[in-house]
Amino acid sequence: MSRTDDVEVLSTGVEEARAAGWDDYVSRHPDGTGYHHLAWLESIAAAYGHKPWCLLAMSPGGNLSGILPLCEFRVPLLGARWVSLPFCDLGGPLASSQKAEFALRTRAQELVRQRSGKGLQLRLPGGPIDPSEEKAAAKVSMLCELPESSEALFSSYKPKLRSQIRKAEKNGLRAEVASGPEAIRQFYQVFAVNMHRLGSPVHSQQWFLDLQARYGEALKVGLVFLEDEVVGAGIVLLNGVRASIPWASTLAEHNRLAPNMLLYWTLLAHVTDAGCRVFDFGRSTLGEGTYRFKKQWGAIPHELLWEEVTPDGDPLSEPPSSTQSGGLRRTVESIWQRLPLSVANLLGPQVRKYISL
């Protein structure tokens, strides 16, 4: 426990945070995301064993005035970095005042020092980027405002985009939005194959099952079928009027049928009619293919203000890059792609648990 300018900060476990109204606070905060929910921290602990920490800022009247989810992310031989939050683009404090946010940050730095952490990383959101300044930022978050209905959303698209959605349907694809463990298993069949194709260690299936069990109906799975085969799949997390899509994949051999177009449209239509008014397409690199894909849906780039400080709270002069050096990354990807899929799926989670991105 610590106190800063009349704001008391409590360091609690997940159950104490839930009892204090954590998730309700997240759902009401304008910057709250699905990642801020306790289910994210709980799933990290259950699937990968990283320790969760929940910081609660309490006002003098005893009301909750801010939260900060933290993960003590320990890597063998390298020690622990504290991250808010791993495995996603956004985290950091949500607060009702600058005093509460400052108190949460101060307490986080104290914990890092007390537990001999190597540093603290906060993955914070930023504002929209002016088109003339797009080249200034490498990684951005792509956000799209949604209208009052899926009909209005479809009408807002350019004819080319509408045609691509219809093309997928004419090609014999169908899509649905589901929930539950079986939907997760269907998603994982596509996701694991796609990660192997990209040369990237895959998350464990248990990680996704843990997420589904804890988020319940706030986690939706979009599935695209060619006859009875799942050829595209994605996961959406819901928080108030905001929907976020952390993962989406398609099978490369069927991409000519445009399953990605039908997948995103199905999810966008579903969350719009469910009352969401912001769709977070996730992180992209300016100018690259995924950036252009998301932009065609009306998404606007926003800065990602990832901060990293030392245990004493000093900013690192050169914050770690979100990607490996190009040459090394391509070499690792090439090696991983040559592994048999069964071996990659077995080894992938053992590696992935120590990669916080």
C-alpha cells in the first residue's frame, strides 16, 4: 500500500480487485479496453504462469479512482520486466484524475524496485496521426468509428469494398460468429497453421481456452467456412462500446476466395449491431499491407505511446524495438517455417510464453 497526494494505492490479487469493482470501472472508462479486464491477467497466469498484479487507486472517500494491471513477466536468465500488458497492444493505467494516475505509476515503480525487476513497460494509447505526419511513427493502432447499424456501415463502404465482400459469398464461403470452447478449437486450427507459415511461435491452445472461459460472452469468434472446412477465423474482445480484434488468420491456399473480407465484415457487422461504436483493428506498421487492409475499412491510425522506464523511473534513452532486427528476424522465421507443423505447435508455446509482444 502507498499514498500519494491523498490517493491511496492498494496492491491486490485478482479476486480482491474483482470485489472492488475493477471490471465495472474498466467498462465505464473512456479508454478502457477488453485487455484491461481481469480475465486477461488471469489467463496469463493460468496458461503461462506469469504473476499478475492489480493496483487500485482509492479516493479519500473510499471510491475506486483508477486501476493499473501489471504482469511480472519473468524470462529465464534475464529476470523480470513488468509489463502492462503483455500479448497485446494496449494497457497502462486507467484513472479518473491525474493524481490517481501518478499514484498508480509511482506504486508500480516501487514494486519493480522491491522485487528486483529490470524495468517497467506501459503500452499506452495515443491520439490520431495527421496524414502529413504518418511517416513519423512506425507502429500504430488502427481505430474505426462505427455507425448505429450494420446496414449503415455497409452503405458507408466504397463500391470496391462492398464488391469484395460479396465476392467471398459468391465464392461459396459462409461465416458465423460463435462462442465457447469448440469455436476456440476451430479458430486454433487456422491460427496455428498461419503462424507456422509466418515463421512465428504460436500461442498454446490452452491460452485461448483460458481466455474464453474467463471472458465468456465478451469473447466472440468469427469463423469462415468453405463447405465444412474452417478457412478463416478471428477473435474479438468486447468492452462497453469498444471491440478489439487481437488475432485473425486465414488459410493461405484459400485466400483467392477472399475469406479475410468475409471474416472482418461478419465481425464488424456483429459488433455494430451489438452496440459497439469503436472497432480496434490492432497494431500495424505504417504503409505495409496490413495497414492498407485495415485502412480500407475506415480505420484511422493512432499513435502507440509505449513507455519503458528503469526501476528508478528514468526513461530508457532507447526504448526496445517492438521487432527484432530485420536480418535476424528473417533467419529465425525461415528456420521455424521448416519445422514440421506438429513440432512447431509443440515447441511454439514454450517459446511464445516468453515473448511479451
